[in-house]
Amino acid sequence: MKIPGPASLFRQHGGRGMGLAAGFTLLEMIIVLSLMIILAGLAALSFTSLEEGKGVEMYGNKLARMAKRASRDAVIQGRPIVIGFEKKGFGFVNETAPGNEGYCALPKEAKMGYQRWNGGKKFMPADGATWTFYSSGICDALRFRFEAPDGAMEMGFNPLTGSVVDQAVFLNQ
């Protein structure tokens, strides 16, 4: 008995090629959907681990933006601009009302410390400290450390530009 090939099946059905089964079986669909669900779960887990360190980075990034603004505003306005620190957060001394763009509130479990470049190796609690940006564009040479339950972040600032010189993020496992 001769088995017809695909070309003869194509001719037998008016050139439409309907002799071969079109579509996917239920088993194939279940396998593909299962693989898609597994891949989506793995992707969600990897994005979750990326978000874990965002808490401390968010505060560091906010401080970096405020430092650049303070440096720029001090030169433009021709007067010193001061960022003040307290247990609850940090912000511009004349704009420290919570909810203001010039203020960053820290969660209760977060800690913030600072270190003067000439002041040794220990970070001092930032509560009550100030960081001054002078009208010449120069600021105090400081290094900051943010600590939260998900990790810590250290960042040093250039005293001539007020920009971040180096930073390190440490995530708790």
C-alpha cells in the first residue's frame, strides 16, 4: 500500500492543504501554557529581588538630588543653602515641612549617619547635623550611610560640586 505524501494530500483537497490536521492538540496547549506560567513566576521573583534594595537607594538618591539642587541654588542666589538632618528625615532648613518637595521622611526603622572626611572612620548619627552649601558652590565634605532592614547604602560627595563621588549598596540576605 502506498502512503500519500503531503503534495498528493494538497492536490486531493482542492489545493487547500486541509488533509493535514490544522491547529494544536490540547496536550500541546497545556504544556505551552505551563511553561509560560513557570517563566512568568521566575520573572516575578527576579524583579522582586531587584526591588529589595530600593529602600535605601531611594533615600540616597533623594539626598543626591537635594545636594545638586542646594549647590546650584547657593551659587544662583549668592547665599548659603543648608540641608538639615533629624531622626525623622532630612530636608532644606527653610523648607522642612513633611510632604514638601524639599524634605525626605525616613521610616521609623531606618537610621542615617554621616562622616566628615577629616573626622575619623566612625559614622555619627545624623540627627541634628547640618550640611552647608556655600555661595561659591563648595560644600562640606561629607559621607553618608543609610541603614534599613533590607540593607544599607554609603555615599560620598565631592565638596567642590556636591555630586556623588562613590556609593555602595549592601543588601541583607
